Amino acid sequence: MRIHRTRHDRDFTVVPNSTARNRKLSFTARGLWLHLISLPDGAKEDVRTLADNNPGVGRKGVANALDELVAHGYYFRFTIRDPETGRVWTETAIHDLPQTEASPVPASPATGDPAPGNAGTSPSGERNSSKDQGKIPPLPPQDSDAPTGAEQREGTSEKQDKQTAEAARILRRFAAIDSRLKLSERQVAKLAPSVADWLDRGATISEITDAVTQGLPSKVYSAARLIADRLDRKRPERKRQWKQYADCAEGCGNLLPAGQESGICTECALGGSSYFEIDCATGEIADSPDAPALGEPGPLAPAGLAAFRAARAAMAK
């Protein structure tokens, strides 16, 4: 499956993968959660309006989905009484991550059109100085001394240098996602081999980022120790490396040996193919210019044909 994503400058919602892929929730509950989390703060939605505006599920289905979100700590209902007037009403709250307890007052800014230049507030309550305001930031530029495409080197050292440079960029990127994960250059150099090992095992940048940044504690006392612990504890198994085969340049349809990226196959290198017929009664061998029919023996190169005739003659003696 190929995933296509479009970069948006406005009117978008960032959600955690841990919730979008939470298999403890049904698809209906996850779809309802995504709809609610994308609404602006103060939106008025209940079972009746959700069922009426989104046909196909029904009020019973919406109610069951909301009960799932309540059971897993994503959706909360609060009964509020005005001490002066005695009026009673119900407030609801939706969270992007499961909570043990919640307040009807949101702790993070609602979705909608971002105001340019204003720093947002992270879910933990700390100020986020990043201009991306929750968007996944691009990777930092490579260091000037890191190997580039114009300065490629051969062998294993080239692969290791590229992985180390990529690992350092990934580690610096964590600070743009959560300012509490900012590392010094000395810490980056110390942790780079661990990230490079993840890359060597076949892990993607998104998998490394999710393993380190998802479900952070409310307080981060040491960013370096937290990242080192998660990189070691969540280290994945090495992914299987599949052999790559290239087609023969002559267009005969044969595959080249593993490791050979260009050129022609052995059959084309020996020359044109020859066909022969064997008389089962007499054992005589006769050349045949016609290609064999489907299910009959395939082509044999001249060298192979000569060897076969020599072996046949030796057996006849």
C-alpha cells in the first residue's frame, strides 16, 4: 500500500499515531474520535447531532462509539451546576491521548486557522517555540563536513558515514517536535550510533521518531537518558534484506545473477540458441530450427549441444 500525504499550510489537524492505530478501539470509535478532535473548541456536538449529520451509523452506533472512547479515557462528560441560578448542564471534552482524569477546560489550543507568529502550547503545558506549531518539522540541513552526494566514498565506511550523519539529523529533529528533547552536540554524537543501528536494521525515520516522542512523561529530567533508554528498550529486529535481480540488457527476459546490476546473461553471451530433436527409436540427434512448443524442452546453447552430443556418443560405445 502506498501512502500519499499532502502538505497543508492551514485547516489541518495533527493526531498521534498511537490513537489512530489503537486496536483496542473499533474503526467507528476511531473515526468519531478523529472527527471530534478536528473540531474547534466550543463546538456543540452530541449523539443526536452526530447521528443526524453523519448518516450510516445511527444514534445507537454513535452512542456505542462514544462509550468506547469514555472507557479508554479519550472522551469525558461533566455535569456542572450554577450555584447562583441552580441551572444544570453537561460539558464534554475530547483528548488526543488517553487521560486518567480531565478538566472541561482544554489544556491545548484547538484546531483551526493558526495565527501566524504566535507560539502554541504543547499538551504538557510548556511553551513550544517552534514555528511549525505541531506540524512535523523538516529534517535539519546536513553538516558541511558530512558526506554528500558529490563526495561519495566506496565501501562500508561510506554507508556508516551516511547513517551516522542521518542519525545526527534525526536526533536534532526531536527538539523541534518537543523542546524538552533538545540535545547538546556532545549528546548527539554519543547517541548517533544507537540511531544508526536502527537505520541499519531497516527502521524508517517515522518509526524512530514515534518510538522516542510518543507517550512522553509529564516531566523530562534528562532528555539524553530518556532517548537512550527508549532507543535501547524498543530496538527492533533486523528486517530481512531481499536480493535484487536485474533483467538482461538484450531483452531476452532472463535475469542476471544476484549482485550484477547491468550487462547480459550467460545465454546471450554464448550466442544464439539452438534447438535439437532426439528420435526415441533410433537415438539419432537432429538439429531443428523451430522453437519448441509450450511444455517442451527449452533452448540449449551451441556449447551445451556439443557437450550433449559428446556424452550421447560415449554412452553408445
